[in-house]
Amino acid sequence: MGAMPLHRVCGVFVFLSVCLISFTAPCDGGNILVFPVDGSHWINMKVLLEELHARGHNITVIRASTSWYIAEKSPLYTSITLDMNEGLENFFEVYLKEHMRAQREGASALTFFKLTKHFLSMISSAHSLWSNALARMFDDEKLINSMKDSQYDLVLTDPAIAPGVVLAKYLKLPLVLNVRWITSGEGHFAIAPSPLSYIPVPGSGLTDKMTFIQRVKNILFYGIIVFQQKIMVGPSYEVICDKYIEGGCDIVSLLQEADIWLFRSDFVFEFPRPTMPNVIYIGGFQCKPAQPLPADLEEFVQSAGEHGVIIMTLGTLVNALPKEVADEIASIFAKMPQKVIWRHKGERPSTLGNNTLIVDWMPQKDLLGHPQTKVFVAHGGTNGVQEAIYHGVPVLGIPLFFDQYDNLLRLQERGAGKIIQLGDVNSRTFEQGVNEVLHQDSYRQNMQRLSRLHRDQPMAPMDQAIFWVEYVIRHKGAPHLRTEAYKMPWYSYYCLDVLLFLLTAATVLLLSTFAIFRFLCCRSRRRIKTKQH
């Protein structure tokens, strides 16, 4: 068969180009107002903003004057800085130190209640801080008028803290959530049916296969979430809603009004559960193929030879493990033939071996994608877990706080990771755990299977995210995807009023039948007596 003539090739190319253009709805650069959450949440949001900026969207970011990571000046966005007297970093630092100390003391009911109390207190303080900042923003007439005049197309926010949700309502703008966590736990529980018989509540440490006692525990943990929202979080924002929002509002209803939920998870990782049409799963959207390592790091990695490399990091919030834990971990690494790259801040472990490289920062994605990397020792944050799945690297998890145990539990249930509680970490347990994940082939095989499943999608997660943001801009919202269930009172949602009506009708019918039967029987007896006389 001969080669196709050049003019015909050009014609086919033009035809395909026209088809692609005609099937892709146009979206001029939108004007997007972003209200992010600081810390590791900002890392996720920034990845999304980079892609939105590359596609021609104009972005404005609201940040605190005490922000850890959100820069005031950036080529990606213009910023609005809110004056804050105090940052959240102090709250987290105090909580984390207390949490790690309590875990080392050992598990007990007293420890659980103490940690829960500290957690709820920290969360309440953080929301109170931001609700006060939101009130000051609403009282700043010049700032609010500037926002109204800017004619934003939508508000993009992380609802772990709620000011962005309230602001969207105040400005009457479509709302897109970059979400996994909301003000009172995991986002699904606010929007989708969530039967507690098989859907584990965050913090419960349960899977989707529960015994009777575990279901009791699950319901108790759900009670903590309800208490957190109704007592610890809700009141902080209800005052703002009553003062500035016509007709008032509550945070859960505002969340349920959101047009699109960009959900940072997927069902390769998550347990199967009911969902809604406006929940778009973008788990792993921040993951990319590995880039070449810096020359000195590449040389260190290659020097490991056939034994490979172990990488370890416990996230951005943890500056240092307790000294005795760090020393025991370092002593085990020192005995191993593998090379180790350990992101560790604080006092240098006294037992550190020559095979271990201590760094303040590491190119985590690129190391996870390197063929020499054998095991990832991690705390179980969402970003790290998703990157490990993407690159197919098994995980030895040391969960510290928040959702980390639940994240690692999902990997452990799928045979792709192993958990060691911080309170159980010593030289014996750590050595046993790291060798098990390193040398049992099933861990790597299972994780690589998850990686293949995660990558086998019709559309990349980032493209999904951008499509739906632009969809909301094009159509000025997506109310047709939103359930109206949140407008129903709770007794109507669960059909208790219908059940009461049917029970009443059945009771009336039964009593009426009984009354008629009794009347007929009595009448028959009277006739018999009359005949006998």
C-alpha cells in the first residue's frame, strides 16, 4: 500500500482539528476567587491553581497575614491578605506534641478522651479564629465592594475551614469545593447517604466489614462528628450567617448547596459507598511521572546497587519525632544493606549509620517514581499515600494524627502496606515491619496492582478537575446535579412522617375492622337472645 499524499494528510488533520474544536465547549479565561486552607492542603490547591493559570484563568487568592506557605506575591495569582493576630501553626504545634506524647504513653480510654478533647479544642479555636477574620472582612466595606466589582465567576475553596463557603453565599457565586475533609470530618457524610452499618466513620479505625461491636463503635464515633459540628464548629459560623446572610444559614446546608465537589480520593483507595452526581473523584490529581533527580541525590541512590533505597518522611507538620523513637529507627536503618533517605528535622539521631542521608526536604514524587526505591516509610497523609499508589511503592506506615491511620488502613486491607503505631515503635517492631514490607513480594505486587487500577481511567484526574471548574464557569453553576434533599426536614428525609401516616392508617383500619366485627357479633347475639325468648 502506497503512502498517503500530503494534501490528503493535511485534509485529515484539518478535519480532525475541526471535530475536536466542535466537540469541546469553549471557556474563555474565568475569574476565580480562591479561599484555600494552609499547610499540606495548600500544596493540593496550588497544584490545581497552576493548571488553571496555565489554561488562562485569572485567579485571586485570599490568605492570612500569618500564612505558613501561601505567598503574598505569586506569578499564579493576585492575593488579598487578611490581617490575623494569631496563626494556626501554634495550635497545631501544641496539639501534635501532646498527641505524640500521649501515644507513647500507651492506648487507654483516658488517653483517647484526652486526645479527643485536645483535638476538638484545637479545631474549635481554629474555626473561631477564622470566623472572626471573616466578620472583619464583611465589615470592611471597601474590600467587599472590590470583591463585588471584580465580577468573579465562582468561588473555589477547601471546606476544611468554612469562610470560603460562607463568602460564596454572601457574594451569590457558584461554589466548587476542593475537598476531602469538611468542618466536621469526611465530606461524603454531608452530601451522600452513608449507612453506618458498612461505612466507617473517620477516626474509628474500622473497615467496611464490621462486627456488631464494631458497628456500635462506629455509631459512637459518628456521635463525636455530630457533636463537633453542632457544638464546637457550627456556632462560630452561625453568628456570622445570622448577621450577614439574608435568612441565615448553617455550614452543612451551605456545603450541600455547592455546585461541584472535586473529591481528592477514588475507589481504588476508598471503600465502596453511595455517592452523588456532583461529586467528581480526582484522587491522585497531583501525581506526575518522576523527573530526574539532582545529580548528587542520583549518585547516592545508584550507590545502593541491587539492594535499593528506602525513603522516609513524616510530612510537613512534624518537625521531629521523640528522640528515643528517632534513635531506634536510625539504629535499624544503620544495620540494613539498603541506602536510606530520611526527611528529618530536629536533633540528629545519635545512632545514625553511614548509609542514611538526612535531608530537610526531598523530591518525594521523583524518589517514589525511581526504580531503586523499594519501600516508603510514611505517616499516611493523603498526598503521600496517593503518590505511593501512583508509583506502586509499598508503604510502612507510622500514623500520627488526623486521618492518617484510616488512610494507611485502606492500604493494609489491600495488602499494599503495613501499620506500626507510634506507641509500638521500637527497634524490634520497626526492624520486623520494614523487613516484612521490603522482602515479602506480595506488598509490592498488591501496590503495583493498585497503581495499574488507578492509572486505568478514561480521563486523567487533573483534566477531570479542570473540566468541571470550567463547566461551572460556562453554565454559571451546576444546580441540576445537586440533590434537593438538604432542604427537607430530617423526618421527611427518612420518611418518618410517611411511616407514621401509614402506621396510623393501618391502625385506624384495624381498629375499624375490629369495631365493625364486634358490632356485628353483638348484634347477632342480641338476635339469638330475642329468638330464644
